[in-house]
Amino acid sequence: MSVNVDPLRKILALEQQKGYPDSAVIGGLDRFLHNWAGQVVESIPDPRLAGHFHRLVNSGYAAMTKPQRREWVSRAFELLDESAGRIKGEAGESASQRTPAVRAKSPAKPRRTATHVSEHNLDSPITVLKGISSGLAAKFGKLGVRTIRDMLRFFPHRHMDYSQLNFISQLREGDEQTIVANVWQAKVTTLGGRQGTEAIVGDETGNVRVVWFNQPYLARKLNTNARVVLSGRVTLFKGRHVFQSPEWEIIENKDLVHTARLVPVYPLTQGLRPRQVRKLMKEVVDQWAWQVADFLPLELRERCRLMELPEAINQAHFPENEVAKNQARVRLAFDELFLLQLGVMSKKRDWQGSQPSPPLAVDNSLLETFSRSLPFELTAAQRKALREILADLSQTQPMCRLLQGDVGSGKTVVATMASLVTAANGHQAALMAPTEILAGQHFITIGELLSGVGQAEGDGYIRRFSGVLPRPLVVALLTGELGQARKQEIQQAINDGMVDIVIGTHALVQKGVEFQRLGLAVVDEQHRFGVEQRSALRQKGVSPHMLVMTATPIPRTLALTLYGDLDISVIDQLPPGRQVVKTRWLKPQQRDTAYGFLRRQVTGGRQAFIICPLIEESEAIAAQAAVVEYEHLSQEVFPDLRLGLLHGRMSGRDKDDVMERFRTGELDILVTTPVVEVGIDVPNATVMLVESADRFGLSQLHQFRGRVGRGHEQSYCMLLAENPSEVGQQRLDIIEKTWDGFILAEEDLKLRGPGEFFGTRQSGLPDLRMARLSDVALLELARTEAIKLFAVDPGLKKAEYRLLSGEVARVWPETTEWS
């Protein structure tokens, strides 16, 4: 039996480098040796050596002192060196039964340790590395790789499994396969009208033809009798197997990089080639991964059974097998989630511990009067969320709360009541929305709610309500597209404390806006903003209370991970009388039926939305698609109906004009881009038609659907998809049958992953490269460990947390306590 002892050598070398802590392998050396070393003992032909090795591996490494462990490791190396080349091989099998062998890597030189003295370090630019010129570094820079540390974290997005070796007689058409063979002939030839390389290679079971298109230079590298490994896809040509442009390597005394293993596939940009990047990454990982200090405390690492960080980086790039690859991913994903938790918990602690917030007294009679004026009853879920918010507002510790609620669940009413309490206490409230349309909708909605208890006067930007409070209550709208004179007027009124509730976009956090006594900051559609934007609004006051809202339901565990600095309230009920929107996925041949149904609804006095897809991440392209569709529909499909066009490239005034005409019924159909995803409230609209619905995620489709069904009439959502992928079909099947936004969010996360789920990366949050947010168990483990550590030493001041403190400061550079 042939046994490769190289894994044991690597483990012993790592144990030696780390100072003999018995942590070079998960579970300790004794456990590893018990499961594996018996095979080595059996394969040593010299009985004396076998006996020595048997006694050594059963001597109980875990119970030894550090000097004893040092001597043990030294003796193990001696025995391995003495037995090298004397491992007996398998015999008696036919060529068709055996697995071809690749020559094992010769004993490696000891890797450099983290204490290696060098003029360069992990934060040095990659131009200090051999083979990386300034031009090549610029190409890597496009992928976010600028330092050696970045390069180690430049993980492959997948691996090709070339680890299973075959004989030529075992090759199958269509599969990715690997062979070890001798080169009999290699020459330049014409392939497909251009020069390429053709070779004939063989093993003891036969020969096979190999071709590489557009690579004539390979003929010079593949010398006759050279022993090579080929990995790639096999095709049939005139009844014979042919390797087409496989990966190749000449077998030498070195690790194989491109073949006969799990081969990494890296993201690329123009000017970077797969083999080039793979070769560079192997050299960098071999030299530098072992110089990365493991920042996790030993006790935590052992409790969670996590791989050592240097080994995890190595195995993430060039894994020995699938088990090691998965263990590496778990370790690296845990790190990301754990550091994320520590960062957001630190931000919450720093904010809540900085300065006290104004405690706001709750006037129950004011809230009861407001509640009675509403045309509907608050749901039990709304009342519960309101109680939690009011309890926070009455404290001197700043409120940090996330209010989750499905489409149409009534979050705005709750936020309005919290703002009313703030104004009654002589403080200002600010509500920041991601789009001008949504900000304008909030201004209208809040004005309508307040009109039930007070007399309103004013215009589209400043309104005064008498009878709500002992003094007039002033509500203002501030957006970026206001005229300069009007904008300055509203900014001055805010600065002077004349505005009680201000609603706006990012304009609220720009220069020129200063609040006299900001008591409550509300951020709507939190997933559209980043941590820093949220922080910028909060910093407009002295420790104001903070409420963030989202109509994109987020699974609780995920919310706790991404928004660990926030307490969570959930409105999981729809208001009484709110109907479930009937949803149908229609095939292309049903388009005329959809148009006919929409026409019948409109001629019956209703209105409709038609959504044009966001084909790319470009507002210009989306606008163009909407314009083309609008012209087609208004001229050819519905020439007798009144259509309007809305997209994000229009001016604020034009948007307002179109929305007002649609809201008042002057328009029958609104053709729009996803700019109407949130905030549009037109009770008379009963039909939503979404073009290319398979291009959208479940949560976004659910948001579109929420724009109808806001009145008393039954409403409908029709989803058109020309040729959906398998995943697209799954999405459409799910949304057709499910109304619960939280269930849809869970499914969306499974189907799309975190990047697509959130649309864009949260500004201010660290990247999640290895973590899968659908891995609930790992999420919970990381959060539990972060809370446990935070309870013991929230400032990470103890000596054993020095490395962890430095890593948190590196990942969260804005966290002043740790930076």
C-alpha cells in the first residue's frame, strides 16, 4: 500500500512553527495519528523502523510538556527522513485496476513562520512580489487586490475537481478527467484555420490525441518522453477520444497547481490569465499564508472546532480535498461574521455610552386622539411595536431600533406617532427616505394622517397643522431637486427650530442642514442606505433616538447579524380589510390575455402599473427601456387610454407631476421602472403587470405587488417572463403561491445569496466573501460567541485579545475605540 506522508510533514512543521501547542490539526495530533498513522506503520518495510514509529505515534502527545513535544516532533522528522524512499508500493494489480500515481512532492523546506524577519509585510504592495510588475499590479487593483494581505484574501469563486486520476483506457466522452501520461510527440499544426498544438500522449493502457487551439508555443514545451498531467474535457472525433485544450503540467518535484487536484478558479479581468493568476497565487500562499497571525483566541477556536487561520487560507486556495476545503470555508466565514458582530456591537455601545438622549415623555391622551382620528384600527402588531418604541424614547439611553414590516403593514403610522411624541416634547424629528418619490409620498401620507386631528395650511413643501399641539405643528419636505432659494428657506427653518418634522432624502445629511434639537431620526428602507449614511443623520443631533424601517423582510437571524447594533420590532400583521393580491405567472403566449384583462380593469374605473425591468445596473438603460415600452404601449396596444411615464432620470418636478396625475386619476396606466418599488400609494390601482419578471428577486417582486391592493377592490399582479431560467421559474412559482413577505425573503436568500438579495453592498459594512448568509447555524454561532466575548471584555483590552483587537480595527477602521 503506497502512503503519502507529506500531510504529516506539513502538520509537524506547522506544530513546530506555532511552538508546540497541539493545535496544528483540528482535534489534536493524537486524534489525527490514531486515524491515519497506522497505514504509515504498515507500509514501512523495515520492522525496526516500523516499531519505532508505532511507539512514537502512541506515546500520547497531548499529555507531554513543551520540551517533550519539541523532542517528539524532532524524532518524528528523523523517522520520516530515515524511512523516505522505503515505502512499499502496491503490486499484483493489472493496469486497468490500478489508479495512476503522480509523483509525490519531495520533502518541503520549512515554511517561513510569522516571526520571519523581512523588509516586507502583509500590508506591503503586491509589486514587492516576484513576477508582479506595476502593470500587472494595476490589473489586480481592478479586482481590489493591492496588498499581499488582499492577495491572500483573493479567494477563488469555485474549484474544478481534477483530483481523480484515470488511465487512458478509462476516458469517457464529455466528462472532466485527469490522466498521467508520457509525451510521444508534440508539433505545431493548423486547427480551425489557425496555428495550434497537437500532441500524442500515452500510458500503459493506450494513447490519446491532445489539441490546444491558438497555442502553437506549447509544442516547444512538451518535449518527447516528458511526463505530464492533463486535466480537462474529453470529446469524440472520428470515433476516437480527444482532449481539447486541457490544463497541463509537466511532473516535477513540486506541487501540481493546474491539474490532478481541486484546481482554483479565480475572478479575472482583462489582461489576467487563469494559469498566470493560479501560479502567482500558489507562490504567494506558500510563502505568506503562514505569516498570518491567528487572531482568534485559542479557547474560542478550540470550542468552535475551527481550523487554524494560516491553514484555512491555504486550504481555501489549494485544498487537499473537499473536507479540508469546507473546513477552511467555515473558519473564514466564521471570522467574517464574528468580526461583523463585534463591529456593530461596538458601534452600538459607543453610541449609547457617549451622551444621554433626551427622555421623551409620552402624552397618552395625544396618541389616543390621533388613533381615534384614523380611518382604521391599529393592529395588535402595530400597537406592540409602538409600545416598544415609546418605551425606548422615554429612556436617556439612545434608542437603536429596526422596525420590520411587510408591504402595507402600517410602519408609517407608527413612525408618525413616534414623531408626534417627539414634537410634543419640543424636539425635532427627521425621516430620511432613499428616493424623492418615496419622500414625497411620506410627506403626503403623514400630512393626511395629521389632518385628521388638525387644520392644515401650506404648500407642497411646508405645511402647518393647528389643533394637534398647543402650538402649530410644522412639517417640511427637503429634497435635492428643490430650487436653491426654496431649499435655503427650508434649511434655515430647520436650523432655527421652526420645523418639527422634516421629511427628505440624502439632502438631510448634506452641509447646510443643522437641527436645533433633533430628538428622533427615522431612516426608511434601511437596506437602501449604508451604516455611514445612517450615522451621518444621527450625527445631525446630540445622541438622538434612532428608528430604522424596512419593508424588505429579513429573517431574524440575518437581521441580528447585519444590524446587530439595533433592537428589532416586527409588524407581522396586515391591517383589517387589506386583501391578498391575486398573483399569476403568465407565459409569453398569454400576453394578449394580460393586456385584455388590464383594459377591462381600466374601463371599469381602475388604474394599473406596468413595470419595465432594470436590465442592468444602469438608470440610463432602465429609463431607455421604459421610454421604448411606453411608446409601444401608448401607440399600438392602448392608444385609446391615458398612459404616463415615470423613471429615475426624470427631474423631480416631472416625477411629481406624473405621480400627481396618476394619483388623481388623470392617467389610467403608469409605465415605470422599479423606481416605484416602494412608497407609491394609489388605492384605485388594482393591476400590476411586471415585464421580464424573472429578472427580479422575490423580495422586489413582492414590493411591486404591494403597490396595488391598497384600496377595497380585489387587486391582481401579473408576471410576464419570456424564457426564465430554472431559478427564475422557481421564483415565479413561489411568489405565485405565497404572500408572506418573511417566507419570501427566506426563499429569496436561498435562491440568490446575500449580494443579490440586498442589491448593493451595505456601505460601511465589511465585505462577506466566504460567509453564506443562509448558513443559519454559523450565523448563530458567530453571534453567540461575539456576545459572550463582548460581555467579558467589550473593549478587547486583555492581553489574549490583542491580535483580535487589531483585526477588528483593521476591518472596522471607523471604530474609534479600537482603531
